[in-house]
Amino acid sequence: MLNLVLFGPPGAGKGTQSALLIDKYNLVHLSTGDIFRYNMKEGTELGKLAKSYIEKGALVPDEVTIGMLEAEVNSNTEAKGFVFDGFPRTNAQAEALDAFLSSKGTSISAMLALEVAEQELVTRLLERGKSSGRADDQNPEIIKNRIQVYENETAILKDYYAAQNKFVGVKGIGSIESITNSLCKVIDALV
Ligand code: AMP
């Protein structure tokens, strides 16, 4: 299986690039943010719980997020591999993902980290907020909080994957196509 963690701060382009990569490599896209938003739209219990965190720009608790992610993987029995987008975001999530994949006889192939400067992230998120309808993309305070949470809790995961020789940094600025090409170069070397 080809299992990729597409990593980076909010606004780095993970969703855009994931959509392109899953087509090219025939993988399943698992975005925890998308799954939470779907549940919020449907008004499920999970959606109600997630909303209270998402609207502050905070992380949804690990046990909830990990359980949800594992259920999604389990329901995709035919998948040739996954692009994990927005997961893992904490050390506990990364460890849980490794243990879970290992129990299924597979593992993460690589973490591809999109690198974008903070000011550019804020500009991109506010721009996206105009059309996405996402409340967390429209409020500069929430955006600031999300970036802060990324710096404090999530960025350290680069070290986690580097320790396994699985971390690859990719420049996340330029045209969408040029960034996709950079990602594909890395992936082609893996398959
Ligand atoms: P995203 O679409 O990846 O930007 O995620 C939107 C929001 O969903 C985040 O700001 C978090 O509140 C929540 N979220 C998404 N993925 C996770 C995760 N792996 N762990 C905790 N919260 C998450």
C-alpha cells in the first residue's frame, strides 16, 4: 500500500494537492477536517462535538479524532492506499496511526510536508474564506489560533517522521501544478 501523510499548516494547500494526488495514484483521500465538516452539516453528535472546537480553531480531542479516522480506514476495504490530510496533528495521533496501520500489516510510506510562510497562509485562508463558507477561514483571530496550534502541537511531527526517515519537505509556493510535480517526484521515487 502507498500511505502518504500530506502535512503542513492550515492554508498550505493540503486539500488541493490531495485531490490531485489521489487521482494520479488511485488512492483514497481521508481529510479529518472534511469529515468533521460533513458531520457538522448533517448535524450528527460527532458534528456537534467537533463544532465546539473547530469554531475556536482548537483541535478536536485525540480519542474522538483517532476513532473516527480508524473507522474511515476500515470502511475503505478496497483501498490501494490513503492520503491522510490533516491527520495526524498530535504525537498521540501519529503513534495511534502507526499502531493501527501496523495491526493491518501496512505503514506510512512518507510524510510530505508543504512549506509555506505564515503571512502567505493568512492571506490564502482569508481569500478561501470568501468562497468556502468556512467560518474558521473568515476570522483573523481563529486563523491565528489555528496557526498557533499548528506551531505548538503539530509541527513537531516532522521530527516524529524524520526519526523514521519518512519526512520530506516540499516547497508549497508557486503554481498548483509545479507543487504537484514536486510531490510526484518524491512519490515516484517511493513506488
Ligand atoms: P482542516 O480542514 O484540516 O483545516 O481542519 C479544520 C479543523 O478541524 C481544525 O482546525 C480542527 O479543529 C479540526 N481537525 C481536523 N483534523 C484534526 C485532527 N487530526 N485532530 C484534531 N482536530 C482536527
